[in-house]
Amino acid sequence: MERTTRGKGLLCQGVFRTPARKLRKNPSLKEAPFLYLAIQTDLDTLEDGVSARPRRLSEFNTATKKQPIPPASSFFIFSSTNRFRVFCHWFCNHSHFGNVILVCIMVSSALLAAEDPIHQDSQRNQILNYCDYFFTSVFTIEICLKMISYGFVIHDGAFCRSAFNLLDLLVVCVSLVSIYWKSGAISVVKILRVLRVLRPLRAINRAKGLKHVVQCVIVAVKTIGNIVLVTCLLQFMFAVIGVQLFKGKFYKCNDGSKMSKEECRGHFLTFADGDINKPSIEKREWERNRFHFDDVAEAMLTLFTVSTFEGWPGLLYVSIDSNAENRGPIHNFRPIVAAYYIIYIIIIAFFMVNIFVGFVIVTFQNEGEQEYKNCELDKNQRNCIEFALKAKPVRRYIPKHRFQYKVWWFVTSQPFEYTIFVLIMINTITLAMKFNEQPEFYTKTLDILNIVFSVVFAAEFIFKVAAFRFKNYFGDPWNVFDFIIVLGSFIDIVYDRLNDETPGKERPGSSLISVNFFRLFRVMRLVKLLSRGEGIRTLLWTFIKSFQALPYVALLIIMLFFIYAVIGMQVFGRIRLGSSAEESHIHRNNHFHTFPQAVLVLFRSATGEAWQEIMLDCSHRPNIVLCDEETGEGDNKEGCGSDIAFPYFISFYVLCSFLIINLFVAVIMDNFDYLTRDWSILGPHHLDEFIRLWSEYDPDAKGRIKHLDVVTLLRKISPPLGFGKLCPHRVACKRLVSMNMPLNSDGTVLFNATLFAVVRTSLHIKTEGNIDDANEELRAVIKKIWKRTSPKLLDQVVPPPGVDDEVTVGKFYATFLIQDYFRRFKKRKEQELKDGDKESHNTVTLQAGLRTLHDAGPELKRAISGNLEELIDDNPEPMHRRNHSLFG
């Protein structure tokens, strides 16, 4: 539906949501196609204004928009006005229903990780099976209710028209199938059961940031198809070449003196540790290298491990020593084949893989801007406006008592801070001077220095408490941190004295980390000092913003690890542990028997540490990869390995190392753009300085200061945010003419309005053309991107049209400049008359100067418009500034 807003003729879209009881009373409402179209348009277009880049977790929102009942019938039985269907729709869209399903998703996923893969018939697994029946029933009921509410698949808005709903349906169907078929013969069904752990993706999808991260990853994968195809073709080409070069040449006898399979028979003597007094007899065996080139598939697998830079030097030496087909190796027989690996690594690992990773990063960043492709604001302007809208003034404690104020002035002065920072550095150096078996006098000297520093920092604590009082002192996390360290230092000194008095007794807490270790964290206070520099402050700001943006990517990685860990427990959790890492990479410290250990194995694989060896030790290798004896299948020669290990580990490594982990790089690169940009361009990393200096004029954080203080405030702030200390007062006033913040009746200006005006004028956001039209356009943009902005705040930062009589800072300073110009004009004319002895013309000249602004000449025009004669700009100010600054 469309309607016209009062007064402006602005066409906008409205949405009517008709309650179910009205639909029952008037069924004709459901037949109105324009109503359904309007509702659908509302759902499709009016989504929360969030970027596709990950946001901080504080934006997590579990509320979902209520989708209307589609007008078509459900299952050809339930019409849109059917009472049961209306009830199902109300029930599915109830806020508590979504929360209950979310809890069930989390609990059922956690129970999957609690299963015992070795003792299948244990009591714990039986209890978990009953829980599985319950949650499967809950999810089945949820699916049925939603299908009845929205329909199955035929019409628009049906349940199966959503990819996330199809995922839910697949998970529920697999769960139902796995309930009825639990025999080991249907192992695929058992594996598919773990697909239900994908359900957290749908649940966390309620956080819009994570949803957009997943969508960006999907789009990035779709757009790199050509690169993947070229990489696979090159991989296939090198694999074919490898088969021609090394087919059947990676065999050897465990007795190095035998060169063929026919000779490698019988037994031979070996000597442990090379000692001839420790002989042992071993059977000769003709062995093939674990990775080889006997066929194209094995060659591609071998080359993939080479591209991950894991274990490739050993493979290189085996290739160099390779002799003839079905013959043993000869040392350094073909060194020329090293060129094969070098060329492959340069083309695939150095070139194609990095193109793949770079393309994923660029695509991820570009997709982050797709939501704002039609927006008139660029990324930097959006970030600065968002900061100005969300920023709040901070409190600054200033004592009123005379003595307390002197102490406060002392502890907040720069000399005091620099002195403390120097002492912290010296204390850190003394803590680093300890070494093993140090002399007694050296130890006593360090102890004395430790006591001295502890007393100094305790005195700092006393002074600051006297200056700020307890409430304000402990309100700063840095002060709490300092207090804990000071307290711990004295506890450590007491322990030292107790230990000296009882030398035969072990020092209390000696097995724990010494308090001296925590004193090293005092050096973190240097960050406060370094942050005063522009470059370090920008770096720290970027570092913090990157951390705030990473949680959604971290959640995606956690889900990936969780899914693969549960699959690993189900498939590889029954493998027997080797006695050592030399015997098998599945041993007591590296296995899939429990969920924590499975996660550790995956984390090790993600770093590339011998992941290919773990993969082989999980694969199907009879008589080698055996079952754990506690499973009751210890004598099974087929073992418990599975060839699923190959797609399992390869897909995990590709997703984790090549794709998901690089999203961290994408997010960090996105924020570190501010480190390399032109320093003269205002960015959100500059705006913290405004908040800090505002607190000097508004210590109680009331959000308003006198308009006269605005000039002083902005002159204290360096460009591009402020004017700088060298900016003349009149030039600063001229800049304020264009900052048209509303002026309150008590002569104050508001915090957000001032910051927003600074951002707007510095970045030239909607400053061209008529001011009313520009304000109206900017208000529309803010409402579109930041939908939750309160109308009161919006009216403060961008005054609505129709308030021409409102007093603004621009009008005030325009008047000030006119008066200032007139005084100088009058003084100059008086000086001219005095020098020329023309007193008779004084009155006439002054009246002519006051008669009209136009007759006063271009200098007055420049003063009114904000262009003073001291700072003449080649680009004239926009016309709307000249008009609106003086007349509203």
C-alpha cells in the first residue's frame, strides 16, 4: 500500500498486518493481492541495516520478524483462514517457541558430543538415545507445525522454499531414519545423524551478522569456481606427470641391502642403537611409501599434501633416491627430479593457492558492501555517522575540595604519569634480571628494589584514592588492575619473609606462578602513554575494532570444529591407540575417543602439523589400523579405519585453512585500511579524541556545553577532526557557521549534535544544494540504515524542515562575524577620516555601511558565508550555507 506523507508529498510504503480474528470475520481480506504483495515487500526489503561483515556480539538478536500466512492452502487441506492453521502460525511465531527450539538445538548438539564411541551399549549411550528420541520428536513436531502454517513447497513463502528450512527437514529425516536402523551395517546413516549439529547455524542465524557472514562465504565459494577449476586442472596435469616419473618407484625393502621384491625375502639381523651386542632378527618386507604416484588419484592426494607444505621434504628425498620401477632406492640417484617439486610448489602453492585465498578475501569484502551499493554514503561516512549517533559522553571526576583538587591535579599531571611509566619500565627490567643460581647478594639487591617499587606503587595508590575517592578510583578497570598488582606484591613480600624465617619449609605457593609474573603486566600501562601518539592510537583502534568484528567468524569456526569433531568421534572413535607416535599418530595424546581430544586433533590438523599422517592412520588399512580392545572387536583384522578419512581430513583442511581462517585476515584487512589511508581524511578512529576532550567541559556527562566552549574545544583537537591550536579564532568561528547545530535556550549545544555536525562538515555529507532538501535526504538515509535511531536524536542531529525560526550555532556566529566585520569596518573608516581629515563624511559613511549588506562589498559576504578574508578558498561555499546560516 502506498500513501503520501502530510505536507511533503513523499511517497513511502506502509504495511498492514491484519489480525487472524479479522481474517475470520472478513475472509475477503486474504484475497487482496496488493496486501500480500505489500507484506512480502516489507519482509524482503525492510531488514535490519547490518553489514555483511561480522559485527560485535552485542548486536545478537533472537527476535525474528513474524511472517504472514501465505494465501494459498496448505497441503490442499488447510485454507489461510483455517483455525488450526491460524493456531499453528501463532504458535510457531511466538517468541517463547523460538527460544525453546533454540535451547533444544543447543542441548541436542551438546549431547552428540557426549556419546561414548567405544562402549556403544553403555548406560550413558542408552540415556543419550532416549534424549535423542525426545529431541527428534520435538523437531519433528516443529517441522510439521511450520509445514501446516506455511505450506509445503508449491506456493511462494512455503516451508521448503527456504534453504535453512530444507536443512532442518534433512536433519529431522536423517534422525528419524537413524532411530529405526541402528545396525552397524548402515554406518552411513549413523554418520548422517551428526548433520543435526548444523542446526545451530539456523539458530544463530537470528544474529544477522553471522547470517551475512555465512552468505558471504557461500557467495565467495560460488565466485571462485573458475580458479578452483584451473587449480584442479593444474593439479591433474602435475599428477599425470608424477605418475610417469615415479610410478612403481617408491618401493623399498626394510633390509637396505636388497633391491628387489624377489630378493626381499627371509630374515635379517638388526642391532638396536647400533650396538653389535644387541642383535635381533626381523623379517624382510617389501614396503611402499605411504604417499606415492602409482595412479592418478594417489598422485593428486600426494601433491595436495605437498601444497600444504607438510612432509614434502621427505617425499622429495624419496623421489630423488627413486631408481627403476619395482626396484629399491639408490642414494641421490636422480637429483634432477627436485625441479618437479620446485615448479609444482611455485605454481600451485605459491601462486594458485594464494590467488584462491586472495580472491576469497576480496569477494568477502566486496559482498560486505553489496547491502549499501545503492547507498549515497561510502563506508567511512557510514562508520563516522554511526559513531556520532551511538557515542555517549564520559564522566570526568573533578574534586571540589581545595586540598583534594591539588592532589587530583598532581596525580593527573603529565610529569606524574611519565614518572610512573619510567618506574614501571625500570621495575620490568629488574624483574627480567633474574637467572638460575644467582648470587645471594644479587638476590637481596633485587628483593630490596622490589620492596622499593612496591612502596612507590602503593604510594601512587594512596594518592589516587585520595584524589578520586574509592568509588571513582575503582570505577576505572586500570586502577583495579593496579590495585590487584600492588596487593599481590605485598603478599609476595610477606611470603618471602615467611620463607626466610622457616628455611627448611617449602615456600607457600612455590608450585604456583609467582606474583612477580603478574607484575610484568604493569608494562601494559605503557599502552595508555603510547596511545597519545596519532599512529599508535590509530593502530590500537584498528586492533580493537578487529577484535570486535571477529566473534561472528569465530562462531563459524567453532561450529566447523564442532561438526567435524562429532563426525570424527562417530567414525574414528573406535581405533586402537598406538604405543607411541612412531608406531601410529593415533595414540594416547592424539585420538577421537572423546570430544575434547577430537577438537585437539582437529586444531593440530588445522595448523598443518602431520595432518596427512593422522589421515593415513585413520584410513582403512587391514592388520594395521585395528579396533580398540574395549570395543570387543580387537581381533577383527579388517580394523576400524575408514576411507572416509580422506574426504574428511581434506575437506576440513580446505575449509579451515584455506577458507574460514582467512576470513580473519579479511576482517583485519578491512579494518587496517585506516592505517594506510590519507591522514587528512576524517575517520572513526579520530572521534574518540572528541569524547575525551568533551569531558573536560562536561565532567558530569550531561551531554551539553556552552556554545562558547565549542570553539575552544575544536581548537584543542588536531585536524582533520578539529581546527588545531594554530587556527585563528575568527577562522574557527567561520567554520562554525556551517555547523548548524541547534542552540538551546540556555546557550548550550548537545553532544551528539555537535559531533554529528563536525563529521558532516568534515566529510561533506549532504552539504550541497538547499539545506532543507539536504537535511531531508540525510534524514531518509539515516532512517534507512539505522532504523533504531530514536526520533528525538534524529531531530537533534538533523533538524527537520519547518524550524526556520530555531536559533542555531550557525546563525549566532554569522551574527558575530557581521558585528566583528562592522567594528573593523567602522574602525577602518574612522582611521581613514582621521588621516584624511574628513570628519564631515563620517555619519554618511556609517549610514551607508548599515543601509544594506549588499552595498558593504564582497568582504562582508565572505564573512557571512564563512569565508573570511584571512582564509580565501578557491572553491566557494555552497549557496545553501550562505542563505541558511543567516536567515535559517
